Amino acid sequence: MQIVTDRGMDMAPEQMEGFNLHFAPLRIILNGQSYTSGVDIQHAEFYELLSKTESFPTTSQPSAGEFAALYRELAKKDADILSIHISSGLSGTINAARGGAEMIPEARVTIVDSKTLSCPFGWQVEAAARALKAGWTLDKILALMDRIRAEAHGMFTLSNLNYLIHGGRISHIKGLMASLLNIKPIIAVNKESGKYDSLAQEITIKRALLKLVDLIAGMYAEGSQLRVQLLHGDNLPAIETLKDLLEKRFDCHWLPTVAVAPVLGAHTGPSLVGLSVSLNSLFDEVP
């Protein structure tokens, strides 16, 4: 079996070592130039370009035909394909994957909606890849992914809402009001709808980070052993602050910090800071 995913997923290079993942292309258009996220534009170059323009980037998903071409090529080696994708509540990528799979009857494609993005999405792909490498059956892998989807949580905050507003990921009216009031929202992806939920709002980024940690303390007892992966747009100072706040209240097993993929950063901008978190024991059964 082979795994297909997309660049709405974030994993550190160390997490992907030894895995043979195949990526459907997600594209960014900035200043009239098209880039494929994670292929011909990486994090550092993307934010450098962003800092030099007043334009907002837009993104586009793969076509069904591109998925069909990918599945057709992979099926020449192994007809069993597990295709795991960014939340259907935030992107139409999974619909294109379904359309592509219908075009290739020789491929046995199982399509999974991660119902999330970035590192929480990456944890699902990581678990699936590790289990596949260990020889697990498809049913057992899918059950593992369901458990990780249910028990891993992601949330983030940001000081500049303009990218979310421009990308249509939040209401323009609510976004405009929040900008005028200088509100810093704490955002998660709803596990049922796969769309953004606003969990809380603060008036400074420091207070938002404190509130984010308070929200985690509402899910896990202080001192709990947590698996944590920090993520950001281009905001390492806020990452250090968040790490310090978490270390004061929890026993954290730290995964490598990641800069979110350019195709995600196009909708959130450089100010984003957040995390993926679960009990450390969540991955105890993952090979």
C-alpha cells in the first residue's frame, strides 16, 4: 500500500525519514507567479516574498485529473493507495481526490478526510506511515488514525487577521470588527465540521498565548505528560514564549518545531503561532 497526502500537512523532516510519501500539488499564486507549495517554494522564500509585497497570496487545489494521473502512476507498482487529505471544511482537495479515484478503476483508493490541517494532520499521516511500515492492515491503520484524530488537538493564534479575512476562512465582517478592535483570536478546527472555530479572544498576543495554555489546562491536568509540536508562520519569538508557558505547567515531550507550509501560511500570514497537543501516551501503540 502507498500513501498519498498533500502540503496542507506539516511534519518535520525528522518525522518523515524512512517514509515514501506522495504529495498531491497545492499551489500558491503571488504577484502573478504560481508556485507549488513545498516543491518550488519553501518557507523562508515564501515569507521573504510576502514581506516585499502588499499583495495577498491565493491558493488552488489539485484537479481531479492531477489526482488521476498520480493514482494511475502509483497503481503500476501497488494498486492499494491510502489518500489522506486536508480538512474538507477548509479545502476542496478531497473532492478532487474522489473524482480522480473514480477515473482510475485499476487503483484501490481509500480516501481519508483528516478534518484538520498542519501538525494535527501530520500526526495522522505519521501514524499511518509508521503502521504501514510495520505491516499493519488497512482497517487497523484507519482505526489508529480515527483515534489520533479524536485525541490530538490543534489550536493557534495570530496578531494579523488580514490573511484569514482575504482568504475567506473567516467572515469578512467579523474579521473586520476584530481587526478594528485589535482582537487576537484563538482558533481550532472543529472535529465534526472540519471548519475553524474561535475558542477565545484576547487583546494582546501575550494574553492570547496565556489563554491558549489555559485552554490546554482545561483538557489535561497540570503536570500531565504531553506530546507537543509547536508551529508558526514566521514568528519564532512567540514560539519561545509559548514553549516557556507550557513547560511551567506540563511535562512536555517536544517534537521538532515546524514552520507551516507556504500553502497554509498564505491564509494565515507570518504572525501565526500554535501547536498540536495530546497525551504523550497517544502514540504508545504506534510502531
